[in-house]
Amino acid sequence: MSRFKRRKGDPLPPRTEVQLGMWDHLSRRATGIARSIAAPDPAQPAFVVLCSVLALFVLGFLLQASHAASTQGLGGYEHEVVEQARFRVAALVCLLMGLRLGPQTFQRIIPHLFALSLVLLVAVWIPGLAKPENGASRWIQLFGFSLQPSEIARVVLVLWTADRCSRMGERLMSSWRTLLPVVAMGSFTCMLVFLEPDLGGSLVLMTCFFVTLWVGGAAAKRSIYPFMLLGLAVAMVAFMANGYVRNRVSTFLHPGESGQVWDNDMAIGAGGLFGDGLSHGVARLRGFAEQRAGFIHQESDYVFSLIGEELGLVGMWIVVGLFSCITWFGLRMVLAIPDRFRALSAFGLLLCVLLPALIHMMVAVGLAPAKGMTLPFLSHGGSSLVMSSLACGLALGAARASRTAGAPTKSRWNPDGRIPQSQ
């Protein structure tokens, strides 16, 4: 039911009433909740977030070593463990660097970083740089390293959006004339990812962009509504033009048709309460033994099923609990940051990590169509692990930065202007 409010200046009792829309009503409710959960000091919840991320780091390394122990020979196992150790050391360095520097260090060069991310997204089509895999152009080979530009673009786009919101302020955020170029550039970035093709990645990127824009102060009709229309259009185009997407939807509706989904379900069900123990899972071996195309990739796309099989329901709840801690204490941390740009950056960066985690777990338990989405900090991978670590590090760096004075401005979570405007 809609609520009503008095217009400013009306005497009591009110002579005129204004009906609030659904988004305004939800925003007011969210604002009330936000005021009650905001931490007095952002450093306190930031410490819990950091500990949760480090716990996922350790668990992810154990899971990858467990997977390699039963799928690789002795030489392959040693190579895999060393490679994972290198990836996680690099990711840990990025985490600590982000924590030390914070997003404010890069604010002046964000436009240049954004332009560079667009160049990298285009580079997936350039011969010599492009590294096509499985019919998709999502990777580039640069200086001997494989990079996934969409992972980099996700972090940079959030920083760019937070910077635009903090510089534009409330007056400019309420005008289509000034907001339209921001929406156009964000949508263009999402479209480049969609054309790789990567439907899931483009929808995640789109969600992070538009939600950050809405939290930054843009009205729902200029952020949420365009997001819903654009997302629906992208999904419809992908469904009609891409047989691979139609096959994924059909598999979701009829899970018995896919060997991957069947093995995933069997792995989770076989784990029971406490699981079979590390390196004792057999679901990942079934595809090898039967030489079946598309066997389950438990080291990456279905690592949550590996957790269910080897650590059981208890292990799955531990992982869900760790990500829930990042969500809850991350929100408390964001609400306690006094600077607008840092707060928006921290919010968007944590969303970049938590949204793929949610999608991965929903796919694993059969609540969403199959999608090759890694589980941050746990899945096998280089670019996703490093960029997820950098995103969390920058978010934590925003919390440890000193408070800055400034004119109070409004934001989606702070309509009374408690968070000051970035200077």
C-alpha cells in the first residue's frame, strides 16, 4: 500500500498529500534500516570482512589442492599446487595493496583507467591479442599472461560510476541531460561484454553499474527502470539469437538432460552432513571415466558442489556464512564511511564480489540456469581471483581512510546528508 506525506511548508493538518511510489517507499524503509545498522567506526566491521576473505582464501587453496590430488598425477599435482599458491600470493598482494591505498588514491586517474578497460574489452577481438576459447572471445594474451578484461572492467566501471555520482551531486543526478551520458557509457561497456558473448557477465556488470548509480542518488526512473528494460531486452535477444542460451534454459527446466547438472546434484546429495572428506569426492572423476563431453568442472564452475561433496552440508553453510558476514559487516562498514566517493566505491566493489558468489551458489543448488560463474576466492582462476581480491582490498581501504570534511549531500542510503560530498 502506498504511503502519503505532507509537502514542505504545508500547515497541520496537511492540505495536500503526495502519493509515494513503490521505490520511494522501499527507499525510505531501507534508509530506516540503514540508520539502525550503521557501525560507529568503519574499521570494526572492516576487520570482520578481512578475516572472512582470508578464511575463504585458505579454504579455496585446500579445495583446489584436493581437486588436483584426484585428477592429476604426481607431477601435475605439484604443478597445480604451485600455480595456485602463486595465484593466491598475487591475490593477497593485491588485497593488501588495495587496503593500503584505497579507491581515493586512484580517483584522479579513474577516467584513464576507464578508457583503458574499454580498450582491453575491444582487444578480445584483435588477432594476436585475442585468445578465443570454447567459441567465445573473453580472454587476451598479454606479456605471457592470460587476462579476462571483463573482470577488470567490472571493478573500474564501479569506481568510475562512484566518481561520477560524487562529482555530479544531487542537482545534476536528477537531470536526464547530465545523467544520460553516464548511463550511455555504462550501457556501452556492458554491451561490449555481451558481444564476447558473455550473457551472465554482462548482466552482472549491468547490475553492479545501475545499482551503484541508484544508491548514488539517481532516481529509480533513471537507473532501476532502464536497468530492468535493458536487462530484459538483452536476455530476450540472447535467448532468440543464441542456441547455447536456449539450451541452458532448457537444461534448467529439465535438469536430467545435462550430465553436468546431474553430476552436480549427485555430488551435493552424496556429501551428507559432513561430507566424504577432502580429496575423497568422486563426482569429478565420473566424467573422465565415461569420457563424457562437458563433464563437471568442480574446480571452477561447480566448486560449491565440491564443497557439498567433500565437506557436506556443514561446509556449505560455513561458506554461506562467510559470504553472509562479508555482506552484513560490509554494509555496516559502507554506512559508516563519511565520504561519498569512498562509500559508493566500497558498496559497488563489494557488490562486484557478492553478486557472482550468489549466482554461483544458486546455480549449484538448482535455483538458476547453469552459468560458468566462478565462486570468488574458492574457484580455480587467475583474473577473477586477483580482481575479486583487489575489489575487496579497495573497499577495505575506503574504510581505513581518514575522515574528510565537506558539505553534506544526499545519497540513496542517506537522504539527510550525513555523508559529506567529496572535494
